[in-house]
Amino acid sequence: MTLPPIFARLEKAFTVAVLILYSGGPFTVFLSGGYSQGDPGDAPADYPIMKLVFITTYCAFAALLTCRWRQTLETLLRDRFTLLFVALAVGSFAWSAAPDETFAKSIAFIGTTLFGIYFAGRYSQDNQLRLLAWAFGGIVCLSFFYAIALPKYGIMGGTHTGDWRGIYTHKNTLGKLMVLSVAVFLLRSLQPKRPRSSARFWSLAGLMGSVMLIGLCTSKGAMINASVVIGAIVVCLALRRWSISFLLPCLIGGMTLALGSGIWISQNLAGIANFLNKDVTLTGRTDIWALTFDKLVERPWFGYGYYGFWQGLDSEAGDVWRIYGWETPNAHNGFLDIAIQLGFIGLCLFLVSLLYHAILSLIQLRQSQSVTHIWPLAFMVYMIMGNLPESSLLVPNDLFWVFYVALSLQPYQLTQPQPQPHYSSTPETPQNLLEGYSS
């Protein structure tokens, strides 16, 4: 179905606006009245107006997918792992410890999945990255505006007084989103130059703005994750340009270095925790993990149902809250949260899907010269890193699930290998790699 140019532009503008909305901004911080962690009183809960806004987007994407039903069917048939996983989450209503909550959250989860299906089917990977650049550019600009012109909303008070949070309710959310922003703008800046194009300039400006916001929000986790994602992008460039005979010893050396680093970290955990201003338990996370796992072994195969566990002192999570002494909203580990909701069956299904798409993305990376094809691997690396200390998987109305669904339903170009570039006898350095992609 071909739309007139004006409608196509409006559709893209709508997509960018919804991407910003699903990132968690820019309205919730206003609705909260500028509430910050540590302020007197309880944090505001759900907002009916936001539920209405999200339901409107579900209906819009359902309509757009229906109008292109043949394309939608073709998109859905690209991957069965993710669809089976979604069916498991929605079907967990049958055994959920909190069926009413599971039913309500499943509607939002389906709606969020529709957005991912639409994003994968409507736009190519190159167009996806372009729309993400527009969305993150808007987030960066709005975050600076909120912090400078509306400091009550853009800068935190309470426990984190003075830390920037931009258009979000917490500084860590801004840091989390800016890591993805760094990846998007870095990849856009590495794309080949176009005559009379200002895309490179704006990509570098967006990259600088994203890095500045990571520093201003003072999220050490975001700083570490941004470094890891940048390193992953450099590694992906190397995987494409270096020969297998050179990559193999590099891979062995990297694994040896990672093993040695793991041993060193385990022996110096107290010092590292002190540097990150954390305790050895990672601000109590290890205690939460242990208590949550104890509850998991009571229902190991299918868990407690989607959003059926963390539902108050009278819910299954009550034992964890009473022992730990704090009403944690989740397990602070995305993979453990999948297991507690959908059991080891759900976790294994998700990990198989993740491994499957990682392998396909690696094959595509080796056969393609497009910088755009680095994005899936960069996102998967960050998704894994970001969900070790926090939980952002399976969250409805959230960009992480939208991106994962879009990634899993993308078409992979695996049957038309590109000619291999000429390999010089002198190994290229990461600096030369970046210069090569900038020229």
C-alpha cells in the first residue's frame, strides 16, 4: 500500500513521536509533579491519561498493520521464537498467581509487540536507524531544555539532588536511553558521506549531546555500558574487515583477557564496588537475587505468570519484601525476572531466540558492507549488559521490547555474500577502522 508523500511523512513523524513516548518521556515527569526519589510521600503510580494515550497507539498500530495485512503476515512468519514467547507470556494468565494483573498487563504487552511488528515490517533497517536518530535527537534536545528552562522537572531533587534526568522521572532512565543514543549516533556518523549532506554533522552533534547527558546524569552504569557498546561497535567493524585467520587468535586472546579480568574482578570486588560507590552486594541486589531464586524453585517450570509475582505484601513477593525489608518492584535482573514470571521454560525460550538472532546478525554482518547491520548486535550487547543489574525485559510500553521484537522480525540478507575487502598484511587498529568508515 503506497501512501501519498504527505501521509508518508506524517506516518514517520507519528512513529518518531511514539518512539519518544515509549522511551518514558516527556509527559510522565510533569504528571508526577517533579517527584524525585527521596522526596516526602510515595512516588506517584499509574496515570489514567497515559493509559489512554498508550491504548490509542495500540489501536493506531493495529489499524496500520491491518491495512498492510499481507506485509504483516510476511513479517510475522520471519520468526516463530518471539511469537511463541509472546504467546507464553499472554497465556500465563491460566496459571498466574495474579490473573487480573496478568490480563491487564498482557493487553499492554500485546500493544507494545504490535509496535515492534509495525516497526520491523514498515521500515528497512536503514530507515529504522534514521528514525531512531530523529527520536533520540528529540530526546537530547528536550532533555537539555527541561534541565535548563524547567529545572524542577529536568533536574532531580531528593536523594540525587543536582543530577540531570531530562524528560524522565529518574536519572538512571536518562542514562539508560543515552547509551542507546550513543550507539545510534555513532553508527550514523560512520555511514558513508553523501554529497551536500549534513547528516554527519548532526550525527556528531547528537553523539556529543548524548555523551554530555550521560555525564550530567552521573550514572556510572551508563558510563560503563556506553564504553562497552562503543567497544562492541569497534569489534563489529573488525569482524567485518579482518580475515578469519587474524580474527581467530584475536578471539582466543579476547576470551583469555575476559577470563583473566573476571578472576581479577572477583578478587578485587570490594575495591571496585567502592569505586562505583556501591557495596559488595551491589546495593542489595545479590540479596534480592538469592531471595527471588528461592521463590523460583517453588514454581520452576512456568513461574508465577506475567506480572504475577511482584504484586504487594499479600502476593507471592511478600516473603521477599518482608525478609529483605524493602518493597523492590522487580528482581533487578532482567533474566531472573523472566524466569520468575515464565519459569525456566520461558527463560530458555528467550535465550534460544536471543542466540538464534545473534548468530544470524553475525552472519549478516560478515556478508554486508552496511554500517546499519551493526545495530542489532550493538543493541543485543547492551540489552544483555543493561539487564544484569536492572530489569527492562518484558516491560510493556517500553522501547527495549519494541526494539527486540523489531530485531527478531527483521529480514536477514544471508544469501548474497559481498566481495571480501582487500586485507593488508598489517593488522588494522580500531582507530584505522573508524577512519576507514569515516572516509
